[in-house]
Amino acid sequence: MTNVIDNQGASNIIGLFDLSAPIRDVYLSVLNAGAISVSDFMQTADLHIDRIEVKIYLDILVKQGYLEKYKENNIIKYKTKELKRKSRVVPDSIWEKLK
């Protein structure tokens, strides 16, 4: 059974570039691993960050909308959320200029 704990709106892809190095590294590790618990993260991620920091970074990423925190079989896990891309409107006049 899966229970979503926190489901903020997803941030945009450009915002990833603004993340500081350790938070970005944690995000990229979760992106690479898929849905993961803090325990599994500590065993698989090759980051030299202690468990308390990892938990803080994961929760920051949840609050910023990059990760989703949920409970599965009484284990709290984190997974990446689909990042939204701003839709672009192409003016009709562009087609005339391209001819």
C-alpha cells in the first residue's frame, strides 16, 4: 500500500541549476536510483554525506517540489517527480518569416 505524504507542485527543470552542489547531488542520486528509502540511499549513493544531512536534503527537495515523499509498507521513500516544462507559444507570424 502506498500513501503519499507530501505532494507539492513539481518545480521546473531550470530550477535544478540553482540547487547547491550537495542538494543537487542528492537529487541526481535519487533520479539514478529510483524510489528509495534513506537507508537504501546511504548504502547505494556514493556521496560522503552523513545520514542526518541526507534526510535534511531529501526533505528540502520535497518542499521545493523536486521529490515526492511517500510511505510504502511502513517505509518512507522518496522518488523524483516529473518536472514541468513551460509551454512555449510560437507566434503565427514566425511561419511567414520562415518562408
